[in-house]
Amino acid sequence: MKLLPRSLHGKILLGYIVLGGLFVLLVFAALDQVRLLLSRVDDEHHVTRMHDVIREARRLEKNYLLFRKPSELKAAVGKADEALALIARDRDLMKRAAPGFALDELTEVLADWRDLLDDRLQRRIRPGDPISPLEERMAEVGKQVFEESERLSDQAREAMRRALSGQESQLYTIMIAAVALVLVIGQLVTRRVVAPLREVESDLARVGTGNQARLTPRERDDEIAALVTAFNRALGDLEERQLAVLRTARLASLGTMLSGVAHELNNPLSNISLNAQLLLEERDVCDPKQINGFVEQIDDQVQRAQRIVRTLLDFARDSHFALVRQPLRPLVEETVSLLRAERPDAGDAVHITLPPDLQVLADGQRMQQALLNLIRNALEACADAGIAPRIEVAARLREGGTEITVGDNGPGVDPRNLARVFDPFFTTKPVGKGSGLGLFVVHEIAAEHGGKAGIHNRPGGGTTVSLWIPAEGDKA
């Protein structure tokens, strides 16, 4: 409908204008119907009044014939004159009240009757005189006048009834047309306003579940398109801030691990230095086998240092999110290696019970960051409670995805805080001891993969955090 305005404001305003115009038309139509009915009632009133005058004249005539009082006859003549005057004055109204009625014939008969009444009034009569032929003729014409007048009144009433019926039908027609117009307007509003809003609502629901990153753009110049654009801009800003939070958390982890990595690198470097010095000092007295041994040890220590640096660089690099199907166990082992540089006891404390062939569709770097946060949180919880840590990392296939669990034997989480542990900046540690972003980052990484994170206390003590990652094509 190109005639409709593009903006919601214009559409709603147009709807108000149309409904207001419809209401005004209905009011004017009703007023016009009332005016027509009042006109019909007034026309019928004039006919009824004339008929009542003739009825009264007829009654006076009958009284005269019974009692022979000249006053009765004189009054009858006056009423006949009054009826003639009413017809002369309201002729057009009476014709409109009873279309097709021969009003001229009634006027002629009424005039004859009036003349007969006046002629009889001019003659002297006595109460005992018999009824004369003139009086018989007068009575006969009077009866004819009354019957014609009554027929005129009946026709006027029937015309009035038909007018009322017609006006009722017109009102029903107007009402039906009004209801139809309101339904059409409602349908247009639904199609042009409500339906796009429901599409936006559906897009928002998919964005909330991770099935969709942006709202579907609307190629229209209205408030809904502007709203979608604003939402997409906000989602883009939110995604950038989310990445910034993840990057900050990863950098914080790197900062924490740097001292441990330096110590971890110091061991192979010391071994390399020692073997190089031995090689320099004893190269003249060593046989080729010993020299090869020194070189092999130097090479092993170089490779060890390279692995440490490579793992650290892989974790530190700022890469774009990309889902890749890959084995899960190497990701966990590399994470533990990273953590061992920060906490030497991590290697003995973490027990990995993963099937070697189990794969997961995930971004390796972000998955390592999530696992690093979970294992570190478990180690810190046990250390704060003075408990020798035992961390279990397991996984299984569940509900079309892979569920990774990290359980510990620590003190557990206060049940009152279970619903808040994934909130940003929520921490139970003293000020300066924790940022409150560890589990929040885990939750965001799970959502980024289309999965979900959960936590519960273990019956025997400790906490288990679960990370569910959907298989390809599935979403949480």
C-alpha cells in the first residue's frame, strides 16, 4: 500500500483520522436520519390534525341529526371550514405524508359537505321535523368525507412506518459498513505495525538464545527499521565490549602466569647453558657419542622452551572467533600446561578423564580460556580452604552436544550465591583478591558457542561447573 505513510506515527495518525472521520460521518448520518424522521412525524401530524377536525365535524353533524340543535350544525360548519383551511395551508406536507393520495378529490367532497351543512343551517327547522332529503344527502357526503380523511390518515401512518423501517435498514447498513471499515483498518494496522513488531520480537528471541547475531534489517523508512538499526548497532557495541572483557580477562590471566612462565623457561635455559658449557670445555676429550648426547639434550630443552612459548603465544593471540571441530583432550592438556607455569601443583591436582576420540566444535582459544578459568577457580577454592586439591575434568555426549565438567573437592558455594556466580564482577573474595569476571567469562564463552554454563554443589562436598557446547547445527 504505497498510499500509506511510511512511519508508524503517520500510520497511527492516519488510523485516528480515518476512525475520527468515520465517527463524524456516523454522527451526521444519524442526525440526518433523525431530521428526516422528525419531518415525517411533522407531516403525519398535520394529516392527523386535519383528520381529527373532520372527525369532530362529523360528530357535530350526528348530534344535530339527533337533537336538531342549530348550534351543533353551526359548529360543524366551522369545523368543515377549518379542515378546508388546513388542507389549503398544508397541502404539500399532506401530499408528502401520503404520496399518491387524491387530495384534490377529498377537498372537493369536503367543500360539498360544507356547503350542504351551511345550506341546511340557513333553513328554519323544528325539533320534530322529519329528516329531509337534504339532510340525508348531507349525512351521506359527510360519511364519504370522513372515510376519505381516514384513508388519508392510514396512508400517512403506513408511509411513516415504511420510513421508520427504511431508516432502520439504513442505520444497520451504516453500522455494518463502519464495522467492516474498522476491521479493514485493524487488518492494515496489524500488517503494517503489529506484524513487523512481532518479527522484531522473534528476532530478539533468537538473538537471546544465540541462534542469531543480529536482527533482520528492514528495508523501509519507518520507526521499526530505525529501531532494528539501533538494536543492531547496540548489539555490535555489546559484542565489541564483550570481546574487550574477554580480552581483558585473558590478559589478566597472562599477567598472572608471566612469572610462572619465566620460571618454567628458566629450567630449559639453564639446562641448555649447562650442556653448552660442558660441550665447550670437554669437546677435545669427548668422543662423538658424548658430543651427540650434549647436542640432543640441548635440542630437547630448546623444544621444551618452544612448546612453552608457543602455548603461551597461542593463548595470547587476538584471533577472530571460529568454530573448528577438534579433539577436546589436547585442549585440556595444553590448558593444564599453561596453568602449571602459574601453579606448579596443577599437574598433580588435575585429573583428566576424557575419551581420546571425543571431539568438540569450538574456538580453541576461547575454550582454553574457559577451561583455564574453571580449573584456576577450583584450585583457588581448595587453597583458600586449606584442602589438598583434586580437580576432575570430564566430558560426555548429552542432548546433541558435549558437556564438559570441572569438579573439585573444595568447600562448595553458598547456596544463596549459586544464582549469582555467573554475574559480572560478583566475587566472594576480599577486595583486591578477585575481579569477579572468571565465571562470567565462562558463561559468555558458552553463550558465544550457542551453549550454556551451569553450576551445582556436589553431595559429598565441592563444586561442579558444567559447560555444554552444542554439536554442529544445534543451538541451546
